[in-house]
Amino acid sequence: MYTMLGVGTFTALQGCKMKNAETVVSGNAAAKSYVAPGKYDEFYNFVSGGFSGQVAVYGLPSGRLLKVIPVFSVFPENGYGYSEETKPMLNTTAGEVPWDDQHHLTISLTNGEQDGRWLFANANNTPRVARIDLTTFKTVEILQLPNSAGNHSSPYLTENTEYVIAGTRFSVPVGDQDVPISSFKENFKSTVSFISVDKEHGNMDIAFQVVLPGMDLDLSRGGKGPSHDWFFFSTYNTEQAHTLLEVNASEKDKDFIVAMNWKKIEEYVKSGKGKKMQVEYAHNKHNEETHQATSEIEKEVIVLDHSELKDMIYMIPCPKSPHGCDVDPTGQYIVGSGKLAALIPVFSFDKLTKAIGAKDFEGEYHGIPVLKYESVLHGEVKKPGLGPLHTEFDGKGFGYTSMFLSSEIVKWNIETLEVVDRVPTYYSIGHLCIPGGDTKKPWGKYVIAYNKITKDRYLPTGPELAQSAQIYDISGDKMELILDFPTIGEPHYAQGIAASVIKDKSVKIYDISKNRHEYVTMGEAKAKVVRTGNRVDIYMTAIRSHLAPDNIEGVYVGDEVYFHVTNLEQDWDVPHGFAIKNNPNAELLIMPGETSTLKFVPQKAGMYPFYCTDFCSALHQEMQGYLRVSPKGSNVPLRFGTGESAPGVAAK
Amino acid sequence: MKLTKFGKVSVVLIILFLATLWKFPMWDIQLGAPQYPGGLSMQIWINDLSGDVEVINGLNHYIGMKTIHKEDFKEFVYLPLTMMIFMGLGLVVILLNRKKFYYIWTGIFVIIGLMSFYDFYRWLYAYGHDLDPAAPLKVPGMSYQPPLLGYKKMLNFEVMSQPHIGGWFYIAAGVLMVFVCFYEWKKSKTLIK
């Protein structure tokens, strides 16, 4: 009785409080996201790492972190960016840039569908595009972009991965001349780089660059189906402000979506047009046979000014600083998301071509025809929520738009433009992802929200908190929250793909008979130490459970010591690690059949133990050795060996 | 006394059965352990080894077992030669067309078979017992002789040893031969009556 009264009073008191944002999770949510131990997830989810510079791979629907792929940032955990083989990957014309801000990802496409061969990633800060091989989950190529700053509307693809397209968020003077910042309107330009992709090997090259009037190219998407030949970019700061953009770039009621006919531009370039410009940019490639990356500085790029591209570029007015610019699976609708607008405009590709044919222009923007808003508009989604950012599609006729300010996902009908459902996100959603939701063939089963703020969602960890993701089941009419998990770095855009497309192509080991590394050691009998001046090359092998040689003497202070470690194992999941005391560099993780090199320059005489850092076997702890470093000028002879061949050990 | 028609046909069949030894492995040894979810296996052919031999060698160094190399087995030269001669003798049996030679032929097969199994057992015994005294892992009283046929648990490994397709044909050849011998013998007795 008292209890009942107590509960009644408590409820009454609660009723006076403001509602807080507790999650509403329905009964079987746990079952929907539960992947039993030993079972596989249905999808891979590749998620950008934002300021971490890396890419994270999660399983869906479990949210389990499967791997962190090092891309633009050094990764001491496995030696990426520290080993002699991987150092060239992070080389740029500004020297080694060992970090970046990684925002967007796209899986390679064939006929507008994910083919699961490569994953492209952008570096926002020091403009670069990386290619990750999805058989090894390894970064195999990084291409720097000249005439670019703030590589944000990147890397988005044409329908058959003909091009990776990379537009600039920051306008800068093309050709790097020294001009006053206030001369923005005359001197600052936006550029769009068209990066061709080799059909067989995936190798990237800058085919040409299109120079546009100074503005901020925010996001972009390739057309598909009927709009195959086109590419679309959202823009802001068409006011051309160079200071206090918060106010000065929000003046105009409408900015633009740039519609570019890349097919026509390609033909124009093929006819020999375009100006060759002397520039410098780094092109870094990893070779899977030599296990070695190389960095080359390329010197030339073909540049086209928008003024020579008549009938190839048009502007579509779009309300209030559009952010997302997304094309639906049919290729018919282009969704602009004005992040300060109270509606979502949806443009029709058919109307766009008709308006262009009828020259239905309302004016020009620096010589580029501006189409009439109404003549291109399919319709507006009214009152969708606040702060629309990005839209993904389920392939069943619905769009799902993230709302940053009102922290929600809104589902709407593409044809009728009616909002049919909305769910809260926790909190402040940025991007969202439906596996394949940006392609011709979405796997419309889940939508994942990537959030900027977590506040009270998890146990507190001091002032710095994790960002998060939430998975919603969208197989029914209503979106249903089924899981919430923290992420590494700050997730921006992500890609999801059915596991079946890539899992069976995953490489297990590197075939040692195909190892063409310059310093490979083909078998323990060939392990040796070679001195050339003050350079010492150690040809070392690793196999369960010893390193050979494991005793090395005759190395002096100041020598440049290179440990070239070859993992002789040919069995799946038997990597070896390598680390040496006081090395200011990093450690190595060496996969079966691979050779990796760690440089060590001892600063003091002494005994330096080295060992395997990856628990490889029952005798992993015994996998260790010594490097004796003697004072410079002493005459300790160079001696090395393992077991009976070790210096000072008499053969039995 | 002459061979029956069935007897003659059986010789051809047996030769065909034995020819499968060049197409399929004779024996299959499977190993399973928790950290090898897909299992490991090794196939023994009349003239070769296949499967995860290198991986198995890598593991066996812990217990000091000798590494397995194709070159160590002279059998891979002698056995194919023996079998080819034996198959040739089959043709001779048809030509001579005498029951007596069929019995002798069968006898030779039984001897080859027994010797082969004894040889196989000897190898398994040697690998299982001739261990490096300096091996990292020594379990007192433990030997690692894989079973000739059937299942055995050794430390963290489960081992299953059984005939492969070629082996089954080899066994079938032997069974058929012995059966035909009885058949021929029976026939000859009824004729005498």
C-alpha cells in the first residue's frame, strides 16, 4: 500500500520534469543486432576516422570493431609510416605529413553497383586520395592533389569508377601565387580533379582538373542510369567571402548545385584541349610483391578553365548553403540539403536536361549559366526537421535524411515528398549510411547514424568522449533503433557492403615464393648481417619461435642499423612482431611471407634486447635476442648467429 | 585349368582400380585443433605428398618431430614401379589364361599390400618416436605416432587417418582378387565333380 503511494507520488513528481532523451528500444532489438559468438556479420561497415586519419571496419548489425586500417596517419601499432617500406606512403611535396582528417569513403563501382574491389578515402587537410585494396585491407596508393585545398567533396565516383572526383572546399589561388587574401574574388579558384582509375589494377592518375570560380565545393555525387554523364557538387560561400564566413557566406538566399557533364569534358580533353600546367604532387604506391612503397613527385597536370567548357557546366540554385548533394538509385533525382533551410529541395534530372535544352536560365555566375530553380525542381520536402545534411536511399522509393540540429533521421517518399517516419539520434547526427545506399542497388536493411556528440550515452571518460553510431532496422515501415556503439576517431561518411561480396576474396598469407623484397631472407640458412660503412643490414628471419640471427655483435654507436625481418610462416594468422629497446621509431607487425624493415640508430653503447611483440605461439616469450652496441671506434668484430652458430657458442 | 570369363574381366577391372592411384591420393590424415578451425590435412599419394605439409612441419618442431619431406621417401619411386609391374603381370595372367597364375598374382598382391602397410606403420612409428631430445616441448612418456587407421587424440590435436579415394580402390582391388580366387576355385571343383 505504502509502496503504491510512493510510486504514485514519484510519478507525479516526474511528470513535472522535462522529458529527457532516453532511448526507446522495443522488445526484440537485442535479437536483431545479436550476432552469436562464432557467427559472421551480414555487412562490412567501413567508417571514416575523421581526425584519426584512419578507416575503421565494423561488422553490421553487431557493431563489432573488426579492424582499423591505417591510411593517412602513422600507426605505431603495426609500423605503418614507420617501417622503411611504408614511410613513402605518407610523403607529400611538403615532406612527410603523418596525419590527416579523413572524411569520406567510396567503394569502387561497376554499373553503379558496389564491386568490392577497392575503397577510396579522402584526406581533407593535405589534399590526398587513398586507395585501399579490399583483398588485403591495406592502403596501397596515395595520390596528392595539386591546386587543391580542403579536399572535401572527395572521393566520389562515376558509375563505373571511370573517375574518382575530388573537389575543393577551400578556394585558393591556382598556381600558388603570392596575393593578398582580400583579392579572393579575382584570384581564388575552386578546382575539381578527375582521377582516372586503371580498370585492372586500380592505379590512379590525375586525368585533368577543372577550374571553377572561387567558392566552397562542399560535397558531390556522380549521376547514374540516365544521369550517368553528369556529376553534381553542392556549394556554399558563393558570396565569395574570405572572412567571418559564418555570417558572410550565409547572406544569399540560395547557393548552387553545380551540374557538370564529365563525359563532354572528357571528350574535350581527349581532343587535345586543355593547358598543361607545371605543378608538383606526390604519387605513392605500395607494391605487394616487393612489399615496398615508393613515392614519386609528378610534375604536370592538365588544367581546364570553366570559361572554355561551354554547354558542359550549369548551376542549379539551391537554398541556403547546401551540404549533401545526393543522387537517388534511379539517377533521376538529386537531393540538395541546405543546412540552414527549412525544406529539402529535390531536383529532377529530366527537368534539368529540358531546362538546359530550352535555355531556361535566370542569369549567370561568373559566366556559368544559372538555371531557374522552379524549372529544375521536382518538389520540396516540407518541414522535414532542422539542419538537413545528407540523404541515403533504401531502393524502395524512400530517402533518409540526417538532421543535425534536430538530431534525427527523417524518412520521406521520393515521389510524393511526404515525410513518413522520423527517429531521434543521440546526438547531432552528421552523416548516415545505408549499405549501398548511395548506389544503384541499396541493401535497404539498416541505416546507421554517425553522431558528433555522445554526452550521457556511455560511461563517462573525462572531458574527451567517443563519437558514436546507431543502427536502425529499416526493413519495416518504421525505423527501429537496435544498437548504439562508440567509434574510433570522428566518423563522417561510411560505406556498407554485403560481407558476401568481399569476404571470400580476403588474402590469408603472402606467398613467400613471390616475395621480391630487396632484403628478403629466403630461409633461415640465409640469415646474415652485412656492414657497408656505417650502415648495417640485418637479414633476419622470424618463425615460431625464434629470430635468426638472435645474437648480434660488432655494431657501434651511430651506426644505421636496418632490421629486415622476413616472416617465414605460411599459415594464416601467424604474424610476428619485432621491437628493439629504446628505438624512438616504432615496432613492426610482419604478416606471413612478408618482409618489413625497422631502422634503428643506437645513441649509446649497451645491450639492446629485441623480441617478437605478437603472441605467436606457446614459445612466443622465448622469441628474443640481443644486439650488442659498442662504443664508436672500438674493435669488436661483426659476429652473429642463432643457437650453435651464435658467437661464442661451440658447436657440439 | 583355364580362367573363367569373369576371372579375365576381373583382371582388367583390378588394373583399372589400381590406375586410380595416379589420379587420387591413397591415404588421408586429418588433424584438428581449436586454433585450426578449418583443420589441417595431409594426403599420401603413390608418388607424392600433398596438403598442409609445411604447416604440419612448422607445428611438429615443438615436439621435435622430424620434418616431412617428399625426398625422404624412396617408396615414392619403388611403389609406383612395383604397382606398374604388378599391373603388367595382370596382362600376362590374361594371356597365359591359367587359374594357377591368377592365384599367384593374388598372392603377390597380398605380399605387396602387407609390406606396404608394414612400411607405412614403420614410418609413422619413426616419426612418432624419433624425437629431437632438444625439442622445446617434452611430455614425459608421450609419443606422437599417428594412427594407421582411425582416430587418436595427441595433446591438443585430434588425428584421423583413413583411406582416400585411391586407397579405397586399392582395397577394393584386393577384395575383388580374393573373391575371384574363391570363385575360380569353386568353379574348378564343380567341374571336377
